[in-house]
Amino acid sequence: MECSEAMKRTSIQVFRAVVYALTLREMQGRFGRARMGAMWTLFEPIAHLVALTLIMVYIRGRTIPGIDYPVFLLVSLTPFLLYKNIALRMMLSMEANKALFAYKQIQPFSSFMGRVVVECVLSTTVFILAYLTLTWIGMSTTIAKPAEWVLMLFLGLFFAIGLGLVLAAIATLMPESKFLIRLLFMPLYLISGVIIPPSSYPSTWLPILMLNPFMNVLELIRSNIFPYYRPADGTSLSYVLECTLVLLFLGMAAYRLLRYRMMAI
């Protein structure tokens, strides 16, 4: 009876079950290796937030008119780390799950989505904890346009997934590129407007910096949170949409061509 019911499951049901199982496996692997694994995973971004706030506000004396700097940093840092982690962990997921590809139900795309779910859950948990803490200590955390804010977060999420697919394809063709790709994300942290708003950059640099889709996504996110926040000149929703669609198309096309090679890594 159970066997016949399993055979009747649709491909969507099988995919959902596989992603759920891989998500649980990823969570167990992330938290189960050390007793403090869960605590460190959740509070590392918060420690990052506190350290940057101390450096920028109390040491360098940097402020943003009308905006509490810790709130600015929270709504910038959390999505950037989410998108970065999704892209990089998708790139590395084939090697981590290669033993599971012996089962025909498990495909590389399932492992991609399992890691996306894990990163979203962890990032959401960290954001809620930090958001409630900042609200409790009296900072202004009102979201001006919550619906538009959520839409921009999802747009950035799809951009990160598309980027992750492309990076996974590159890593499949050139495994030695993984280290270089991870290094390239380090300067992105500084040139994506995570720590300071783009208006603080030299005006001669801004047109070049706005070619960075991460900068545009973060500006769109912040403009829907802070009521009087003015996005940098050149911020474009259509540009982010175009980049997202191109990356998704290229990533899915490369996945179709390379999926069996990905399983053999």
C-alpha cells in the first residue's frame, strides 16, 4: 500500500520531499558538529552588526541624518549576507552532496534549493532578533512601505539564485575558480553600500559603482524602509530585473547542459 502511494506521487511532491530532507540534513550538518554551532551561526551576524556600529559611530563618528545607524546597517547587512551566502553555498553544494546523487530522486537543483531555504530561515531569524532588539532599545524601526520592501527582498533573492546557478556552472567547468570567486566577494562588501550609503562615495565613482546590482538592490530595499531616504542617482529597478532575468536564464541553461557533470563532481 505504501509503495503504491509512493509511486503515485507527482514530480512536484517528490521534489518538495527531497528539498525538505536536504534542508533538514543541512541544518543538522550546520548545527550538529559543535555544541555552540547553532548559537554561533545565529549570533555571528549580530556580533558583526555590533562591531561595525561601534567602529562607524563611536570611533569614526559617522552618522546618517534622520536614520539610526544600527537600523541602517541591519537592513543593509542582513540581505547582503543572505544573497552572498546563497550564491556561494549554491556553488559549493554539489561537492557537499555528491554522495546523495546516487539516488535518482536527488538532483543538484534540489541541493541548491535546500541551501537556499536554510539560508533564508537563518537570515530571517537573525533579522527578527536584531530588529526586535533595536525596537526594544528605542530606535526607529518603522518600515515605510512593507509590501514593496518584501518585494525588493524577493527580487534580490531571485538575483542571488540566478547568480548561484551561474557560479555553480563556472565551478563545474573550472573547479579551481572557487577560491577566486570567494575572494571576489570580499571587495563587494565595501562597494555595495552595505556600511555607508552610496551618497558618501565620491561622485566621480558613483556611475561605475551603480553598475553593481547589489548596490541597486540595497538602495531599493532601503528606500522602502526609510520614509525620507533618497536613493542614489542611477538606482534602477529595471536594471536589477534585467540582471536577474539574464542570470536566471543563463544559470538554468547551464544547469540543463551540465547537471550530469555536476553530479559526477
